[in-house]
Amino acid sequence: MISIKNIVKTYTTGDETLVALDNVSLEIMAGEFTAIMGPSGSGKSTLMNILGLLDRFDSGTYILNGQNVSDLNDKESAKIRNKEIGFIFQSFNLMPRMSVLENVELPLVYAGVKSKERKERALKALERVGLSDRVKHKPNEISGGQKQRVAIARAIVNNPSVLMADEPTGNLDSKTTVDIMRIFQELNAEGTTILMITHESEVSLYTKRILTFNDGALVDDQPQKSVYKGAFA
Ligand code: ADP
Ligand code: MG
């Protein structure tokens, strides 16, 4: 599903150049649930922003679902991003003036889906994350865990082929974290491919594979042998 080869990404500030990703190659297959780990500053977010077509890279190749997406312009990448990728941020990034339902409908507005179908699909996505009773609320009227569930509903409403999440539980308490990981495990069991950054090893236990980064390089790639099943017990 995702294949990158020899990705290099540098940031230049003034006359200093920093290598954020140093020749990274990896493959993600459909159906995987993968954690990206590593210390702060190791390049995790940079990698996910590139994989999510939110940022460009200096050199290397990126193939997404068989299509070379290495050299797209902004318009082309926005189109593919909207179709193929659901992105979830640590800080939720909800629109404060819009209701929960309107927030979830937003990607469908961009995709040109008509109002009635938009509403139906958004309601279904909200039901999927257990938020049917909060559709009219504004983001400041719900809890952090509920905000993140809205963000998940928004990310899945387009049926993306891959869900990407950058520290999705970084702002949540441990009980809420478990709730969010259960939703991820259920979505994965239903076939959604998930790629998630986390620095918490307990959170990585919910995944099937752990990629570890250090100093912009992929230093370890391990199956997560004892995938935590407690969620389904
Ligand atoms: P992580 O998510 O693992 O904490 P990042 O991908 O955010 O790491 O950052 C990797 C490196 O790139 C860090 O040294 C960071 O300071 C640097 N960096 C990230 N974004 C920028 C930017 N927009 N401009 C300059 N340097 C950046
Ligand atoms: Mg980061």
C-alpha cells in the first residue's frame, strides 16, 4: 500500500541545514496496524507528514497504492490526500465554530458530496465512534476523548485506504487512551490500515508492528508479538 525508498528530507534555517530524514525506506501492507516510535526530534512527524502528502521531500520515491506520488503539485496531492488518507492530529484540529456533525462532514464538502449523502455518511461515522448523541454539540462542549473521536470520524468518513495518526493519545488520560486504541483496533479488524506515531510503549502494544526511528533513520522494525487483545475480552 505504501512504499518509500531512500527518502531524504532536510530543513534549512538560515545557513544551517538539518537532516530530518536520512535515507528512509519502508513498506506498509494493506491491513497493517503499525506504530512509529522513537525519541523526540527523531523525524516521526516529518515522515508522517510526507506519507500523508502534507509535506514534500528532497529526494527518494513514494508509491501509494501503486501510484508514484513523489512529485505532485499542491492541487494533485490535495486530491489524492482527500481520497486515500485520513489524518488525525494530537491536538484534534476541529473547527471550533462548527458542530460535531459539520466537522465530520467537512471532507465530504471538499469531495463534492451532496448535502443529504454527506449527512448520512457523517452520522454513520459518528455512530461508528460512539458519538451519535453529540452531533449538535460544538467542540468546546465535549471532552478531549470525545474530540478525538470526532477527529477519527472525520478521518474515516471518506473511507480512506490508510488512517494516519500523529500521537493521537498524547493529550488524553490513560482511560481515554484505551478507549481510542479500542476504536483503532476495531477499525483495523474491519480492514483499515493504520499508521500511528506514539512515544508511549503501552500504546504501541495495541499495534501489530513497531518501527523505531532515531536521528532521522529507521533503526528497528519488529512485529509486535503479543498484540494486546484485552480490548476485546
Ligand atoms: P519527531 O516527530 O520525531 O519529534 P520531527 O519530525 O518533528 O520529530 O522533527 C525532526 C527534526 O526536524 C527535529 O530536529 C526538528 O527540530 C526538525 N524540524 C521539524 N520540523 C521543522 C521545520 N518546519 N523547520 C525546521 N526544522 C524542523
Ligand atoms: Mg512529532
